[in-house]
Amino acid sequence: MKPSPHRHTPATIDLSAIRYNLITVRDHLAAHGKFPEFWPAVKANAYGHGVVKVAKAIEDLVGGYCVSNLDEAIELREAGIGKEILILSGIVPDNVDYALKLNITLTAPSLEWLKLIVSTGREVAGLKLHLKFDSGMGRLGARTVEETNAMIDLMDECGMEFNGIFTHFATADEVSQEIFDRQVSRFNNVLSKIIRRPKYVHSTNSAAALWHDNQVQDIERLGAGLYGFDPSNGSLKLPYELKPAFSLKSEIYHCKEVEAGETIGYGATFVADGPTFIGTVPIGYADGWTRDMQGFSVLVDGKFCEIVGRVAMDQMMIKLDKIYPIGTPVTLIGQDGDNVITVDNIAKWRQTINYEILCLLSDRIYRKYLD
């Protein structure tokens, strides 16, 4: 979907806030005797913030980047990013040529996958791999010490580079420690029994770095924390301040007064109970501002204004306290006067997590950047 810079509904990304968050986490870990390389997660277009801009803004602070798939890695290379790139998911074996050519590190999710890589007959000598161990997340990874060592043996036999081993925690952002401790124990067990230790051992995402910094090893895979939001969605108290980097604003581009009994939007789900001022705002579910936002509020002139009627594909309506001129700013995420709407507020309303809110905001929303 093409960005729409001429439609006055821009997202603003504060790159200095992203740098601040990374430096804050780095300094906190250093104060506790931890000095990992930072390989931040910039997958899913840097959680909706814009991957190339974000990657370049922090390039001097990181050792590498984590992405989801091969195309995300290629995008970084085409943008001139020369740092290490780790693809966290498995890729189609036929595409290993790209990884070799572009110096991209792959995740080896299983012995079966490694055997498929070899069976293609393609050149694999020098291919850099991080072996994934499934300590309890249940998505990807070897499940036993025996499979793990068989994978290392096959890498050595075929000249592939066993560059790292890692796992991923399922509950590092939750109050209960039982599952987290079980995963730590399983990962430590396999580390104690593998044939040899690779260059990189890593397990910590943002949540683990925030609340389990004793587990940080050679790489810190900073994700949600990089962008300034709480990976626990308020379940745990943040140990230090993070600055949200993302704000979203639009404007009123039509305003009117309707009489009692008039309906608003598809399905006529809102009926005015008296004379009511209504503003129309150019954002809708095609932008990722989903239909379930009906009943939530935005900020106009520092005041909360309810979203009324169903959110349409391209626009929505809000209930105002008076007639406002065309072009009046509308804050959807961010601060206006003394009031603020956070991504966490929206996530709570939609009964989901803050990650999903920003990842669903479509490319049609034009991103502009503060350096």
C-alpha cells in the first residue's frame, strides 16, 4: 500500500527517543556487569516505525539486527546496512544462496531443516547459522541435547559456521516465574552438554533485559523496549523510564451539527440524543484503525472526544463539544495539552497487546521522522 503524504494523517517517529531507549538499557545492563552486543529486533518494519530509518539511526550503537524473514534482511542490505543480520525464522532451503551472497545469518530450527539445506546440493560452506533451541516457547528449535549436537556435527561436516545458539522466553513479561525458570533451566542444561560453545549465546528479549538482566549473555535482542513501550502491558513495573517514539495525528476535515434522532455511520449504530457536533477524521480500518475503536476517544484541543458510529475504511466520526474549523488537529496517539493517549491505552481497549497496535497501522499512514 502506498504511503499517503498528502493526506493529513501522519505518524511521527522520534528517532532520538529510540536512541535514548537503547542507551538507557545498555547503561543499565553495564551497571550490572553485563556488556552484550545489541542486535535489536527491527522486524515487521521496525514494529511499524520504519525499518531503514530506525536501523540507520542506531547503527553506531549495535552489533547487528534481528529480522523475521529473508526479504526483511535483503531490504536492510539494499539500504546499505553492513552490520550483522540474523533472520529469526527458518527460511525456504532453496534461498540459502541469498544468505551466503549477502552475509546474512540464518536460524537453524531443526536437524530436518539442516538436512534439507544440504540435500539441495547448493554451496553451504561458510553459511553462518545460529542454532535455535526450543526451551518451552514451542515454535521453532531443537528439543533435545542429542538433536542439538547432531545439528552441530552436520554444520561442521558441511563447512557451515556454527556462529550462535539461542532460545526465546515465553513469559519473561509476566509476574509468574515458573515457566520462565523452567526455560532457563532447560537452556542452561543444553549449553552444558553441547559439543562446543559458539561465539554467541543469547536468550534475552526486551522483557528479559528489563526484569531478568542476570540472564543477559552475548547478545541482547531488544524489541519493544527499543521503541519505548512496556512489553508487559503494565503487568510489571518498568525499572526505568522508556520514551515512546511513535505518535499519530490527523485533523478534522469536515464538521457539522446534527439534530436529535440523526444517525451516524454504517449500520446507524449512533443516534444523536440531542443537537450534536460531529467531526469527520481521515483515518479508518484500511489504515489499521480498526472498527472496534468505536467508543474509544481521541484528543481535540486537549479534550477527549468519543469516536461515534462505526469506523469506516477511510474515515471515522467523532463527537465534539463545538464546531471546529477544518484542519483542527486530532491526536490519536500522543499528548495534547494535559492529556495523553498511549499505545497501551488502545491495546487495553482492544483487548490485545501494544505490539499489535503499531504493527497493524498500515503503510498508507505516512511516517515522518524527528532526528
